[in-house]
Amino acid sequence: MVTIDLNADLGESFGAWSMGADEAILPYVSSVNLACGFHAGDPHTLRASIQRALAQGVAIGAHPSYPDLLGFGRRDMALTPEEVFDCVLYQVAAVQGMCSALGGRLHHVKPHGALYNRAARDADCAAAIARAVQCINPGLILYGLAGSCLVAEAEKIGLRAVGEAFADRRYTLEGTLVPRSRPDALIADVDEAVAQARRIVHQQSVIAAQNHVVALRAGTLCLHGDGPHALDFARAIRRALEADGVRIAAPTNGYPANG
């Protein structure tokens, strides 16, 4: 049976400001990536998000970012590898500690935004993230863009890594994500997102610019929780994959069966 993990970036509310339909999306995913406070999230939101994930039986991940609340972690920053290491270590340790205090355990780590994109192409940054995760808990899984430096650097040091693909993002000819600054970066049509999700799972590829087919090896599929169509996408993609006979489950040891 083909297996895929469906993950969502949640817990991104901050103080009196609310983002995303977290509770509504939870039933459709098998893992979540929770903001650690550097791009979004706060202690109250994190605690509540962990408790909701535990009640739903969903695998919990930390979603560390650059220290950029104002820019939601989507602006690049010239941090050194040592600074990246420290930022990731600090954020993941906080989420792991809160998970433990609430009777759960941390399952994985997935960098956020500009840090995620930099780690996809910058081996030194990717290695710093992988070392930080391994230092905290070598049993954690690291999620990274399929075929990226982050996956490669994690595997170099024996850390379990899972390649990630996106149902609601468009891809470049090089297999990277189209930058959000471009108007064609996001997929807004539910049917198009479902078609891309099914192609990723069954054919391990996406259609990029100029109808170019880009191969990718993905064990987890991201469903963003902050978009206007997030709930519709999550519901439709889950139903379509299950109708195809696909098993939805968080990874347990590296790439799932189809990865």
C-alpha cells in the first residue's frame, strides 16, 4: 500500500491575533508543524496546539524559523551557520520540553519560510540545522524540500530525513518552489491542488514551468494552514488520496514506503 504523510503548519496565531483554521484542519492531517515563537506563535498558542494535536493523535513537529516576527519568517537573514544552529536549537528544545511536560513527544522538525528555502540550497545552513536537531534528539525526523541540501545534510550525519512536496505551491524547472513574491507562486484552485497532490504521490513528480516534468521523492505532503482555501484543500486532498487507496500516516523511520 502506498503511504504518504499529510502535514500542516499550525499554531501560528500570536497574542490576540489569530491565524488559520487549526482545529478544522487537524482531522485531515497526520502530522503538524508548530510555530516556535520566532516567526509566529506564543507559549499559550503552543501549549493549546500541542494539546489539540495529542487529542487528535497527530504527530507533533517543531517549526523553527529566523527570528523575524515582523516578516513572518519569510525574509532572508544573513545569519552565520553558528547563529542558525543556536536559533534552531533554542526553538526545538522549547517545543520538545513543552511536549514532554504535556505527556507527549516531539516527532519531527521542519524549518519555516526563508530558513527552509535557504536550507534547501545552502549546504552550510542545512548542516547547521541538521546538527542542531541531532544534538537535541537524534531520534527526531527532519522534514526538508525533496531533493534539497537539507535532506542530504541530514542523511550525511545519520539523521532520519523525509523529503517534502507541496500541493498548493508551484515549482521551478530546478525543482525548487516558485518564490512567494511572484503572482504564480500559489495554487488557488482546489482541483489543481488535488491533481498535483495525486501526481506527487503516484508518479513522484510535478509539472513545473513550461509543462516540464520535475521528478521528486516525497514522503510528506504539506497542506498550508494559513491560506484562504486551506480547509477546502485539506479536505479534498485527503478524500482524493484515500479514494485512491493511499494510507495517510506520519513517517516512523525515514522515508515511508513510497518515498
